Amino acid sequence: MKYLLLVHHDEEAFMKITETKREQMLEESVQLTHQLHANGQYLSASPLHPTSTATIVRVRDGKRLVTDGPFVETREQIAGYFLIEAKDLDEAISIAVRVPGARIGTVEVRPLIEITGLPTE
């Protein structure tokens, strides 16, 4: 089963962490992706730019509404993701606890709904 691990953290607090520590966390995430790949569990992963770079798109009554910035003001923002393959929720959780962002924020574990008929690589 595929799971999306959504990494949430406080962007402001994250920027207060030293550059060295942030680089260590990134390297640790890269190492985790290689371990997952070696186990056949890695599908995709990426950090996200800050919410200040976000663009929000809505369609209401057939009209396109485009605004800059995050959808809502919250203490934690989505910082990145891991898309993984795991046999069950327990295995997905065991991977989520290895995500460095879990130490400074949270990792939300969500199963994906498999839909037939979508394009494949």
C-alpha cells in the first residue's frame, strides 16, 4: 500500500535552527530515501519552499480565484513529503519516526487511494 508522509513544522522556528543543523537534517532525509529505495519502499520525496511562495487556486461559480500565500494561518505548515510503499500502517509509522522533521514537528501518515486508469510512468 502507498502512504504519504506529510512533514509539518513551524517555519519560523525552523529558520531559527542553525544552517548546519538544517543541512544535517536534509542529509539525514536523503540517507533515509536511499535506505527506503534499497528496500523497494521509496517512491518520491521532497522538501517544499516556504508557504510565502504558495499560490492558492479556487474555482467558484466557474470563476478562477488565485491568491498568494498560505491557505490558512497555522502554527505548523507542510514542509515536505515522503511517498512510500509499506505493507501496512505499522510499517509506515516505523518509517515516519525516522523522518528528521518528526523531531521538530509532526509527520502525518496518510494512506493513498489507488485509482485505476491513471497514467503511469
